[in-house]
Amino acid sequence: MTKNTVFETLNTIKINKKDIEKKGQFNYISWATAWDHVSRAYPDVTFTKKLSDIDGFVSVSITIEGRT
């Protein structure tokens, strides 16, 4: 039996319509909702947040099963 990839596992998560938000023409889910779903599928998941002092841009690195 082969194990699903992280993408395959996350791609099967069902998102409730109430969790979908809209900005302009784009639909999205909030970081909190996404994190909730990911951390349920992968309890050992971690993230590192980096804030740029120059422009205030925030980037996030997520590590699942040892891969970032």
C-alpha cells in the first residue's frame, strides 16, 4: 500500500462554504482556517513566520514530515 503525498492528503480536505471568504474576484480561506485543517491532518506540522523590516511583508515557511 502506498502512502499519499502531502499534496494528495491536503487536496482531499473538504472546506465548508461558510469558511470561504471573498476579496474582489478571488475566493480564499483565512490563515486560521487553513492552519486548523493542516494541523488536524498533520499534528506535528510547524511554521516559521518572517517579517521583513523593509516593507512589512510577512512570509511563512511550513514544515510537514520534515520537508519545508
